[in-house]
Amino acid sequence: MAKQAGVSTGLVAHYFGDKDGLLEATLRSLASRLSRAAAARLRAAATPRARLQAVIDANLAPEEMDQRTGAVWLAFWGQAIHSDRLLRVQRIYQRRVLSNLRHALTLLAPSSEAERLAIIIAAIIDGLWLRTTLAASWSPSDADAARRIAAGFVDTQLAASTEGYAMPMSPPVPAASSQRRLAAWIGGRAAPDATAETFVSANPATGEALASLEIAGIAQVEAAVAAARSGQKVWARMTGMERGRILRRVADILRQRNDELAELETRDTGKPIQETRVVDVVSGADCLEYFAGLAGGITGESVDLGPAAMGYTRREPLGIVAGIGAWNYPLQIACWKAAPALACGNAMIFKPSELTPLTALKLGEIMTAAGVPDGVFNVLPGDGRTGGLLTAHPAIRKISLTGSVPTGKRVMAAAAETLKQVTLELGGKSPILVFEDADIENAVSGALLGNFYSAGEVCSNGTRVFVDRSIRERFLERLLERTRKIVVGDPLDPATQMGALISEAHMQKVLAHIARGVADGARLLCGGERVTRDGLGRGFFVSPAIFDGCTDDHSIVREEIFGPVMAVLTFDTEEEAIARANATEFGLSAGVFTRDLARAHRVIAQLEAGTCWINTYNITPIELPFGGYKMSGLGRENSRAALDHYSQIKSVYVALTDVEAPY
Ligand code: NDP
């Protein structure tokens, strides 16, 4: 029996008398031999398609199908129906095959397809194996034929699934006939691919097509990983001071080109030029400058272990990291992720949002012009599929995402497959608490900044404004007076204070939230309508909306709207305000307005939020950590805290005496 199963006679002897145990041990031995063979083939496979083939080849190898081994496998599968122990081994084995297939497929097909295809391919492998094993006469060429059939089937399935997934980008925008076609930035240069699918980036204020961009697929992701791998080696060999000097030059160029970049950002996002000129580029440059300064001081520590030994730690880069950005602060987000990553000696592959890809590509050019080695900062325009490819790639050691909670969950789940680290900067529904002793003018300013800056498309916005009942009238009066004066208009006009929302789809979502608020019984005090006068109808403008009479269960009070919609609520006691402020799954930010400093600190200490303000709102200096509690995220950006998320610690024990060994 041992001979027939190809296992040691010792194993059989060990289990003699325990038939089920013997069968189980033998099946385990066969299954783990096959798993080891598959693992060896997977290690040798260089591409995702090759990894897929490795699973097929291992399972349909001649040695698994010859008549002797085939007969043993068949006997086991037959027995498994009657034995829980064998069934358990069979399930483990099948799960392993599925997981290997799924993992390779996440780099080859849309994630929704990967699971389905993995199941189909596993079934085909089983079917081919069974057919070949049951054949009356058997020769090794039958195994070759089976593998060829499986490979052909896989290629057909992959082609069909990628085709099916090639949906048009939303929203539809005019063709960019006269526009440049922009490609990924890989290895310090544009990397065009004539065969790539493209999308159009449009100005949400006018509908004008700005550029046509190639969607980075598997080939670009692999090229970017290869470029990052060699670039990172060069970059990590430099001293922190040298890296810092180059990053400082990137900051300088950003500042020199502030107005040009701000205008591009305004065209791509619809945000007013009066904002992008003073915030978007500047805060990116600040971040690069800050981490440039820290780069030379990223060190480990020395640890005293007594006279016989010493210890020290090295703070080392993770390797290749990926950044995935949202559309509201495209250049700032790219800088906030790249600066700490590069300061620590990593290489970054950045994927901007498909809605706002233009300034990240400019940042790629600027990095190269400033002397960042080729491959250290790569930009891959694309959609969620490109993000998915990065998240699944085994060579990428970390993903830093700025995006919505659902995307954050998907990214974290996908990153688990390759045990990547994740930093997640997600959404929010943050509270602002205005106490009866607050400076009303300042509190109104904070509420306006925290709701209507960037047309409300800011993750940390304080969209639930809790006001002490005793000052509600005064607060609302000034709030309305000042809101009605907000100038909505052409974002390129320096007088404009509120520009367009990012897309028609997003505008419709914001308008639907407003309609729902009205239907739920909240009072719309002003705004909340689409603005179409003076040619603005070509874009996606909504006037700033203030709701009063809201209750905590209204959807406008619970859900992140990401548009210019403020909900005002009243409270009677400090305890009540804190409890209601915390009654949300989010925890990104919170603000408190009061002249009583003791109360300010007492209340802030009880608020469940990662980024808080006292007597102001939405100021985010690079020196302070930024990030959320609860569903608003994991990890921190900015400040020294970000360095922890882009580096790893190596401990070194150094013996100073002879090695004592009892052997
Ligand atoms: P999304 O979550 O839709 O997208 C964020 C990024 O993730 C985009 O680049 C997107 O690609 C990409 N992506 C989508 N699906 C996947 C996937 N399966 N795997 C990997 N990447 C994927 O967010 P939005 O762009 O709509 O941004 C708005 C959200 O971002 C809001 O919820 C807001 O609160 C949050 N945000 C948080 C901030 C923070 O710091 N906490 C700051 C700014 C915004 P594509 O869009 O190209 O398809």
C-alpha cells in the first residue's frame, strides 16, 4: 500500500490498526507533496499569467496523472464521501488551489471576476485530470494535452472577462479630439502604450475635455514595479541628507510653478482659483519641504544590553509602496503620500483618481526635473482596476489610500492577500460643537470653512453643527447672512468663492441628499439648488445649503454627502452634545468653539475623532498628524507619525563576548 501511494512504509507502520488515520495521513502526504510542487512552480513564475499556469501545470503534471498515482487519488476521492477526516483534507487542498488561482487572477482580471474565474479554472483542472486518469490507456503526452487544453481555456476566459469589463468611463464627456494623449509616468519618462484603453479628463465647470489618458493595465503596473525596484535601490543607498536635498528641490519647483499648477488643478477639479493658488500646491510643497528636512534625521537607536552585548535598530524603507488618491485635493494628496514615503527611502507608484489625474503627472515630471532618480516616483493614471492591480501586487509592500469607506474596506481586504501594510484616509461626518460662550463670528467662520470650502468636498468637514439652544437664533442669523454672500461662479475668476462639484454624477448625488433632507422634514434655509445662470449650466454647480430642524436620524445628518450641505442641530447640555457628536461610525475630525479653555480641553478629550480643532476648523499644518478614528481610517499622514507608516525597524543584537552554548 505504501508503495502504491508513494509514501514511506514507516508511515503505514505508524498508523497500522487505525485505518482512517492511515488513509488521512497518506492523503495529507500526497496533498502536501502536490502543494510543494505547486509552490516551487509558483516561485519560479515571473508574471501573473505564469503563476496561473504554474497551478495548472502542478495539478496536471504527468506524475499526478499516471495510472498508479491516479488510482490512489481516485480511491481517496471516493472514500472522502464517507469520511469526515478525508473530506477535511480534501477541502483544505481545494481551498489552496482556489486561493493560488484567485491570487494570480486578481492581477489579470477585474476583482469581481477573479473569484468566478478561479472556481471555473479549478473545475476545469479537476475535469481534465479525471478524464485523463480514467482513460483506458495512458501516456505522459496525455498530461501535456490536458495542460494545453486548460491553458487555451484560461486564455479565452481571460480575454472575455477583460472585454466584458471594458465599460465606458462615467460620466460621459465630450471627445478630446484636439487634446494630447497622456501616458503613465514610469522610470522618469512618459511610457505611452498605443494599445491602452483611454479615458478623458474633463473640466467639471464647463464640460470641456482637458486630456485623454491611457489607463494603466497589467503591463504598465509591471513596468512601474520593475522601474520602482531598480530606482528604490539607488534611492535607498543615498543618505537621508541627499534625499532631503532633492525633495527640497521638488518643493522649490512646485512653488515656482504655483500659479500654473493651481490653474491646471482648478480646471481639473472645478475648485476656485482663489483656493488652489493658496492651498493646493502650497500645502504639497510644505509637505515635501517638511519631510526633506526630516529625511536626514530618520535614524534607529542604540540599546544598552550590558557589558556582554549591545543592540541597535535601523529604520529601513519598506521598498515599493503605492499611493491611491481621491479627486478633491489631487496634487496635495500625491505630495502628502510621496513626501514621507520618499524621505524614508521607498519608491512610490501613485494612482490618481480617474477624475483628476493631471497634476499628479506634472508632479512626476517635476520629481524627475528635481533629480529624483528614475523609477522612484511613478504615476499610473487609471480607474479602480489600476488601483486593484496595485493592491494585489506582491512586490508592493504598502498601500496608502485616500478615498471612501467602501473602497477602504476593499483595499484592506485585498491587501490582506499579500499582507501589505495599509494607511487609510477615509470619509467623515464630523461634528462642530458651538457652546453658548463661543465667539459667534469665529464659530460661524469655522462652520462656513468646515462646510463650504472646496464646495464641501473635504473629508474632514464638520457637516453636523451642534449649537447651544440659547444662541441658535444669533448663530443662524449670521450664518445665513454670510452664506448668502458666497460667490458661486467660474472657478477661474479670482472673485469666485465656490466652484463646481467634481462631476455630474456627484452633483446628482448631492442634490438627491438635499431632496431627501427636505422629504425627511428638515428645513432648508438657503441654497441647495443647481446653479445654471451665466453659462454655469454647462458645469455642475450647487448653491451652499443650510438645513435647520434636523434630527440625528435624518440621512443628511448620518451620511457623508461630500458637497456644500450643512446640517444645524441644537443641544442643551455638554454631555448631550458630546454623546450625539460621537454617535456616528465615522471619526475623522471634530471642532469645539468656546471661550472656556477648561471646557474646550475636557470636551475635545471625549470626542472620538483623530483630528480636532479648538476655536477654528479645517486647518491642517504638515507638522500635526492627520487621520481618523473608527471607520474614518487607519494610520496617520503628515508629521513625524507618517514616518512610522513608511518604514520598518530592524533590530540588531551584537555580541561582545564569546558565544555560550550548552552543546
Ligand atoms: P473612492 O473611494 O471612490 O476612490 C478613491 C481612489 O481609490 C480612486 O483613485 C479610485 O479610483 C480608487 N479605487 C476605487 N476602487 C478601488 C479598488 N477596488 N482598489 C483600489 N483602488 C480603488 O473615493 P473618491 O475618489 O470618490 O473620493 C471621495 C472620498 O474620499 C470621500 O469619501 C472622502 O471622504 C474621502 N476623502 C478622504 C480624505 C482623508 O484624508 N480622510 C481626503 C479626501 C477625500 P478611480 O476613482 O479612479 O476609479
